[in-house]
Amino acid sequence: MSTRRKSGKRTKPTRYLRPAEAARMVGIHPDTLARWVDGGRHRLLTGAAMRHPDGHRRYRLDKIEAYVASVSA
């Protein structure tokens, strides 16, 4: 399923990860990832987290993948 932007172009829906999944991809503990995102430690992680309606944190897959690619290069 895709969504439409104002320009009329179709985009993929954003996929979100649970803290343990995102932290595993980065190779750190979930608490460390939360501190990095909250503290603005890494530019590529800015805007990576959101709060689920039930209060749980979720991370954008595209932001986590971009961060992993940048540190792997």
C-alpha cells in the first residue's frame, strides 16, 4: 500500500521498528539508542524516534538504515 504526497507522487509508507530491533541493527543497547536520539548525538538519527499512542518508542527504519550505512562506510 502506498500513500500520495501533495505532488501526486506515490510514496512507500514509513516502517517503524521497536527499540530492541533498531538497537540490534546499530549494535548497541536500546537504552543507549534512546539517549543518542534524545540527546541529538548523531545528525542522522535526528527525527528517528516517535512515540506510539500507547507511549512506547518506535524508530523509523529508513533513519536507522541511513545511520548504519554511514558508520559502515
